[in-house]
Amino acid sequence: DGMGNLRITDKGLKLEGDSEFLKPLYAKEIRSRPGNPLYFQSARNVTVNILNEKTKVLTRLVTGPQAVEAHSQKFEVKTLSGKLLFSADDNEVVVGAERLRVLGAEGTVFPKSIETPNVRADPFKELRLESPTRALVMEAPKGIEINAEAGSLKATCRTELKLESKDGEITLNSAKIKLPNLPQGSSSSAGSRQKIYELCVCPNGRLFLSQAGSSSTCQINTSVCL
């Protein structure tokens, strides 16, 4: 009939209320009463070990006062339907969810490189690629496309902005192309007030404006190239 809170039934042992074991307990299955939760409580930590036939630990789960640790060849988290949400092993960490959201104010830090086919912001949010103290490098063997379908695209820097194509060309395809801050050379004819200018190129590639004449006036304003 059992003793106290310990009952012997045809399905095994049944414990009523809280139970404390001073030495190891060996059982094939431990479960709670239907509809009630199952609690494991310890003053230090709760450790679950999976052993092989030689009593060597294969996997270990430790829930301690400082952290929850899992020791195994591979760690996986799946949904009830079996879909992989997260996995980690010695080679890689995989996030299988449809979206990975990082809520930290400082964002995500990648000490080395990141490889991705697409970088985009949330709907109605701005996308910013920023390197506060070092350079920002984007590389792709078959090209990089930056597209703003419903707005403007702005690139700013403190010193120099370079557009370089080693084997091809650079195309500026727009209804209007403005260079508002180009330097202007001295006027080629005194008293002329016309607002038509010639776009000139220095030997070093610098652009400047020269007041247009009947022929090219770039040679008159070469002092801008110095």
C-alpha cells in the first residue's frame, strides 16, 4: 500500500506532494500528474546527463544560478512541427526562423565579415550602413546594386568620395546632373555678364567652370588646376 506520500500502483510509484531524495534515483520515466507542471528544484544546480554503455557523458544540460549550459556535439531548437529554429555546432550557427530580430540599441556586431544576398530595412524604416571609426567595404564578384525605389539615395563622407571603374565605365543616367560647387575660372573677357559656362577638366581630373566664349576658354583658366 506504500508509505506516507509514496504509493505503489500497477503503473509504478506515485508521490503525493513534495519529495526529496538524498541519494540517486533510478527511473525509466518521471512525469507529473496530468494537468500539473513538473518541478525540479535544487539549492545549487540541476544537471541532466546522457551516458553511454561505458558511463561516459555524451550530452549534458546544466541549469545553474549563473547560466544554462548545454554540452553536446550539436544543439538544436525546433518547433512542434519539427521545423528548425536554431542550431549550433563546431562549424556553424544556423537560425532557421523566417526573421532574425536584434532588439539591442547598438544593433549587431560582426567582428569579421558578413555574407548575405540581401540587406534591407523594415517597412517605412531607414537603412543605414555605417562604420564610425573604420572603413566600410562591400565586395561582390558579379556586382553590387544599391536601389531606392521610392526615395532618394545619399552618400556622404568627410574627406574624399571616389567612384572608380578599372575595366569598365561610370554612367550617370539622369534627367538632370548637378555639380553645384564646382570652382569657376577667371572671366575670359572683361565686362561679360553671360551665364553660359564651359565644363573643363584639369590634367589631374579636377573639374571647373569657365565662362564660355566663341572658342574654348579652358586654357585661359588653367590656374584653377594648381
